[in-house]
Amino acid sequence: MAPILSRARLLCRLPTSTLCQLRGASNATAPAPQTAIVMLNMGGPARLDDVHDFLLRLFSDTDIINLPVQSRLGPWIARRRTPAIQEKYAEIGGGSPILKWTNIQGEKMCEQLDQISPETAPHKHYVAFRYVSPLTEETVPEVVASGAKRVVLFSQYPQYSCATAGSSINALHQYCQQHPLPPDVRLSVIDRWSTHPGLVRTFAANIRAQLEQLPEDVRRQVVLLFSAHSLPLRAVARGDPYPAEVGATVQAVMAELGHSHPYRLVWQSKVGPLPWMEPATDAAIEAMAKRGHKHLMLVPISFVNEHIETLHELDIEYAKDLGEKTGASIYRVPAPNDHPEFIGALADLVRTHLAEGGGVRPQLLMTCPMCTNPACFPAKRWIGETVNRS
């Protein structure tokens, strides 16, 4: 007999329509949440059939990729890239596990919150993805229907970028222009948490655990490569805070490790021909291997759960394929996933946020110095006004 699937794994394999029915049945019997925590992320296609629509939304989003004649070029790129991306998802099991992991993280976070913050309980998590179901426009009505009077928008990107958390907030603003939130809903935002001690300890613990699996003589030779999602240079030139915040996480983790190993920050997942941040992870691996560094350890420093950029790009394209090409031994540190320290960090972030009265920090309300996105300032003004009204 096949092993029984966990509830989270089973749910991530079900069609969206079935998921919605199950959510409705569950909500009918569960107590109404006092506090709803909306976990914001990019998302990933759970099935191969979802890949095209995911790419279409991605390449149509001017917050993340700005193309000439985007309304026509975006759909063309999505169609052209779909078969190749489907092949990659097939190699990691047929779909992204990001919804599974986000639900596991949300459920465990809320279990802890009910214990450590009973005055704001019961807590319930919701997922709002940008490019695949459950989308923002699907999740917000569900949150409103739950009756929750306190809603926390919780970015699952520890380091803020206009292309990630900023895009999620722009999408929420766009939806709420047509469907305003009820006036009695109290909204607040956790927009970044790049140096939270629990996040730092999680990465440090995962690095130590991976190092301990190696013989001592090998362990001493390891170079840590902190690999983060790259960003187009023109976004950096506009003043996007993401590179600095990623660097802050790396420095905090290395301090936690006592600067035990040499390290570098590298950048992955470039899309298109325009210049992006460098050094690229793959180029850095090849260059370092040529210089005699034959034991490299990849740390997915900007990712909080496993998905295609860890399971395929890091594990297959880099650790396996590049490892064979260069003769280097390339190890990979797991993403935080459901590490107890990480779940505790999520719960602590929300508990502290609620205990301080919620709200929104000034950094989120400021646009980049050279911002050119017409959607950005109105969304930030709206979020500030909405939070202050609450």
C-alpha cells in the first residue's frame, strides 16, 4: 500500500476548483479568524498545464520585467518559453512545491501564534501569489468573507524589491481600486525582514548541518556561495533596495557562523539579454573551480522554500551539471522550508508586528529615487492611507 500523503502534499496536487471547495468546507466549521495573515509570494505552477499562464502573467508584469510593446511581446515570450520550462518542471516532479511549502509554513506559524499571541487569536493564513492561483484577486475576497477584522500582509521575500513585494502590493492596490476593503478591516504590512535573528539562525543552522556531513579535511576547503535571485541593472540604478538587503542577510549569517569560511554573494536566474547583477552563480562556479576551489556550497539566501530555482537551477544545472563539467564538488544548503527556527521566526515577526500596533514602516512608503513606474507611488500612497485609516 502506498504511504498516505500528508494533508499539505495532497492539497497541492488538487485542482484549484477543488481546493476552493475544500477551503469553503473547512471555513464553514472553523471559527472565524480574528487575524488573517496574507502570505505574499510570486508562486509557481503546481502542474505542467499551469506553466503557460504562469509565464504569461510573469512576462506581462511591468513591475518585474519591462519590455517594449509588452502587451504583444510578453505573450510571445510566454508561448515560446513554455515547452522548455515545462521540461524543467517535469524534471523536479511535474510542478512547483511552493504552494505546499507556503501552506505548511502558514499552518505551523498560526499554530504558534495562537499560543504566543492569544489576544489576537485565532489566526489564519492565506496565500496570495502573483502569477498563479491562488492569485491576489482570488484571495482577497476569501479574506473579506472570513470576517477577519485584522489583516496582515506578510511578504515572504525577506529582502524587499520593487519587482517582488512591491509588485504584490501594486496588485493589491489595483484590485482594491475596484473592490474596496470594508471600512472596518484593519490592514497592516510586514514588508521586509532581511536580518531577523530567526531567519539568520535558520540559514546558519542549515549551513552547519550541511558542513557536518562532510569529512573534516573537505569541510575546511569549502567556499560558501550565497546565491540570490538577480535583478536587472536598470532596477538597481533606480535605487531598488534589494541588493543592499541581500548583502545584509549574508553579513548577518556569516557573523552567526563566526566567519568560519570564505564566501561570496552571487546572483542567479537572469532572464533576457539586458545586463543583470553579477557575478552570475554559474559563471562564478566555473571561475572559482578553475582557480582550484573544488568544494563549493550553494546557499539560497533569498529563497524561503524550495521551488524551481533551487530544485532545478541550483541542484541540477549547477550542482550536478556544472559540477561534472568543472570537476568541482558542489553542495547545496536547503531552503528554510519548515525548519523549527524558521517557523518560530515567522511567528515572532507577526507577534511583534501585532504587539507594536501593526501599521506600515516608513521605508515601504518611499519610492526609489529614480522610480519610473507610474503604479508605484499611487500604491504606496494608498497603502499608507489605508493603514493609517485602520
